[in-house]
Amino acid sequence: MVRFRSLDPRQRLTGTDVDRHYSMTAADLGRISPPARVFITENEINFLSFPDAADAIVIFGAGSGLEHFADVPWLTDIPVHYWGDIDTHGFAILDQLRAVVPHSMSLMMDRETLLAHRDYWGVEEQPTRRELHRLTTDELALYDSLRDNRLQPNLRLEQERTRFSWVRSAVAAAQSS
């Protein structure tokens, strides 16, 4: 099952929808009219509080089941933004997503976001150390810094610790790109 929300208050699947919150199989999701843009987030709090965006949906990724996105053919035709924790597992999930949706772009998974939220850094209990082959040059550099403990041992910035004003700005920038 794929859990998602319409981020556009004007777009609902039925005329009686109030919260624009849905769950359906990936195959069924693949049969609805595609939005112009998709955001995927791993944290439920961020999924539920994700800011409104015109003609867009947010999918609650929950860190697994990404292979089912192959059942949503229109994902290959529209911008897809992935927002995960800035830690080794967040980058590993992004790498997995790109196996199915190769053009996926990371959102707020960069050095600038990490450094701007230094007061909220935490510890990743069991970092992954494996090689990731689907990251961009900048993503790989940050992943290597985390994996090799160059900034702080087992560093992580959980999504929900990102300032909401930062999230709003990043979503607005993604919408205009």
C-alpha cells in the first residue's frame, strides 16, 4: 500500500475528500491522473505536515517498499523529490529509489542543510558503510563524510529536526525549478 496526500487544496480524488489523504496499492496509484510533481518523505510527521504545493503529492515512503514504485509508470515522466534523514541510511534509501526512479532528486539532503541545523545533530546508531552507486557527486561527498565520520562520529540530522521555514523554502524552490 502507498500512503500519500494531495498537497494542492484544489485537487481531491473525490468530491467528498476533506483531508486529501489516501492509501492504495502502487498499481492503483499508477492509474490515477498524475500530479505535476511528487515529493517522497520517510518520516510520518513530515509527511503529515508537508507544506501545500500546487499540483503535487507527498508520499510517505517509510524507508521500504520502493520497488513497488515501478508499478507507477507516470513517476518516470514527472519531477520526483526525495527527502530523507541526512545520515548514511537516508542516502542508502535514495540510492534504492534511484534504482526504480533514476531521475529522483534529493531535497534538503545537502551539506548546507546539515550545517544550518548543527544544533539539532544527533547520532545514527548503526550507520551503513556500503558503496552507493546512484548518488550525485555532491550527495556522494556528503555520504562519504558521514560514513567516514569526518564531521562527527555517526552523525545524523533527522528530517523532523529541520526548521519548517527551511522546508517551506526548499519546497517552493523545487516548485519553481
